[in-house]
Amino acid sequence: MVDYLIVGSGLAGISFAENALLNNKSIIVIDNNSQNSSRIAGGLYNPVILKRFSEVWRAKEQLELMKSFYAIIESKLGQQFDFKKPILRKFFSIEEQNNWFTASDKPSLSPFLSLTLVTDTFKGIDSPFDYGQVLHTGYVDTAALLKSYKLYLIHLDVLREETFNYAELSNKVDYVQYKDIQAKNVIFAEGFGMHANPYFKHLPLDGTKGELFIIKAPELDLDVIVNTSVFILPLGEGLFKVGATYNWKDKTNLPTEEGKVELLERINEIVTCDFEIVEHFAGVRPTVKDRRPLVGTHPEHKNLHLLNGLGTRGVMLGPSMAKVLFESIEQGIPLDDEINISRIKPKHYLL
Ligand SMILES: Cc1cc2nc3c(=O)[nH]c(=O)nc-3n(C[C@H](O)[C@H](O)[C@H](O)COP(=O)(O)OP(=O)(O)OC[C@H]3O[C@@H](n4cnc5c(N)ncnc54)[C@H](O)[C@@H]3O)c2cc1C
């Protein structure tokens, strides 16, 4: 009998797995590589929604928790994943500069928006109106993290690389039986793959496809993250990650010509030097209409739990949502109404 059977090893699944292991719980993880949102993500963390000049929901708490969370994994796996880097907002006008300073007066944003304009010049980008710097930012190399964490799970002999077949799950009173596995609880963390899950598929997980590039631009001299209509993230050796698009109709993981054209247009608005596309990725973000995660326990099957809806911010949200779900299962600490799946009418859960 294991404590937790975890379906999915994206940011949600590994966040829960790590929480469980840190609390001496036994786990088995099943993943079939069908979704790649976590693997291809930009990995940026930024406490401010720059488009609307508002604070990310519970940003301070999330930042605090995620920093210690990734630090623990880094020390355990002996590899760096969390790279603290400034995010600079490029201004296109004096008006944009003024909006920045107005926003930085808001008490919720003042800890995060620097009052000093960044006047540095970066070869390959023209910015006559300078930049504003967001504080407490950086990125997690999610591809490296997932790869190493998977090796760690293999080393623990707890990873099964296969498709979870929902028809083979049988709910007993105090546990579940899945094939040869008996587990006290199942954590479903399938990202957009949740739509195949008969227990939770009616929850309003929209899915927003995103595409991004790795480009090679040897003349672009940039060691910070620049954010405008796209972000440009330096990876070293003349390589940059650039993204991302938002498409609410197409729900596939395939890169498209439309996405390529859109990204190229946006890059050309900012980058003035030559570049070539090295890689082109796509994935579906597990987004929810009310922009809150989907976390909680099935109303009829008390051993089945959901950790999903991390949307556009899996890096910041994953660790904190995994923690509160774990505490709600193990210690009965109630989940916040804003994230609890119980906020959605129960008829949606019932088979
Ligand atoms: C282009 C793009 C850019 C992004 N940029 C950022 C960013 O800069 N910062 C940020 O914080 N977030 C970003 N995100 C969002 C972030 O990637 C997501 O919030 C996060 O990855 C969601 O993680 P998840 O584990 O819930 O889902 P996923 O990463 O989709 O993981 C789900 C896992 O479940 C597995 N699975 C599904 N169904 C089954 C099944 N039946 N059997 C077995 N396994 C199954 C899948 O194979 C997958 O491994 C971006 C996303 C995209 C697409």
C-alpha cells in the first residue's frame, strides 16, 4: 500500500511528489509524456501581471515558498534550476513610463516595481524610453528540472512511464486499487490531459496553447530578461528563449505556422539584429476561466484528489498548491474557497 499514486509528472505532479517525500510518504508516479506544458515553459516567475499592472494572486506567499522549495530540490539533486534574473519591461513611450510610476505607488506593487529607470543599452535592442525593472524575478529551467526529477524518481524505483487507464481504477472504502497498486490516495495532476479523466473532466479547464522559440542571435548582447509583448530570456552561448503566444482554440501540442508568424512579428518589433530559429515548441497551459487553480478532493470519492489549473504560472503556483493540497489531505486544513474545486457546482463532478 503506497500513500500516494500520482498521475502526471509535470510541475504539479513533481511538486506534490516532493511534498509527499519530504513528509516521509510513499509514492508511485505514472506519466505518459502526453502533455508538455511544463517541459517547454518559459519558466519565468514574476510577481506582477505587467499587462494589467496588478499583483499576481498571493505573490508574496508563493515567491517565498517556491524559493525554498526549488532550493531543497537543487540541493538534493546537486543541480541549479532556479536562476534569479531581472525582468525588464521595455517602454515604448513616456506615457508607459508614467504608467509604471503610477503603478509603483500602489501598496501591493511597490515591493515589486523598481522606481529607478534602467537606462542600460543592450546591443541588438533599441529602447529610447528605457526600461522598468520588476524585482524578485527569475526563471526556473523547467526542462532540466523535469529531466533530473524523473531520473530521481527512476532511481527511487517509483516511476512508471505509461498511460494511466482510468477504467482500471477501482475505489474501495479506504484506498484505491489500480492494477497491482494499492494506494491510500490518488493525486491527478494531468495538466490539460485532465479532460480524459472521468472523475474531473467536467471541471472548466479551458487550456490555452502557447508557442515559443529558441533563437540563436550571436549579436544580441543581453543578460537580463526583457519583457514586452513577448519575453526574451538569455540562455547563454547566443541562445535565447522567446515567447509566448496565446491561442484559445487550438488544443494540440503541435507548433504551427500561425504561431511562427506571430512570434516572428513580435521579435522583429524588439530585436534589431539577425537571428535564426533553432527550435519551435508548443504546449497547452492548463488555464481556468476564473484564473484560479483547480485543487481539491472529489465530493464522492474521498481518496481521489486534483492538482490542476496552474494556468500561466506553474512555476510559482506548483509548490504552494501542492503544499495546501497535501495539508488538506493529511491534516484536514481546509482549502481556500478561491482554489477549491468545490467552488464549481457539484453536478460537474458527479459521474
Ligand atoms: C508556451 C508556454 C509558456 C509558458 N511559460 C511559463 C512561464 O514562463 N512561467 C510559468 O510559471 N508558467 C509558464 N507556462 C505554464 C506552465 O507551463 C504550466 O502552468 C504548468 O506546466 C502546468 O503544469 P502541470 O503539471 O499542471 O501540467 P503538465 O505540464 O501538462 O503536466 C501534466 C503531466 O501529466 C501527464 N499525463 C496527462 N495525462 C496522463 C495520463 N492519462 N497518464 C499518464 N500521464 C498523463 C502528462 O504527460 C504531463 O507530463 C507556460 C506554458 C506554455 C505552454
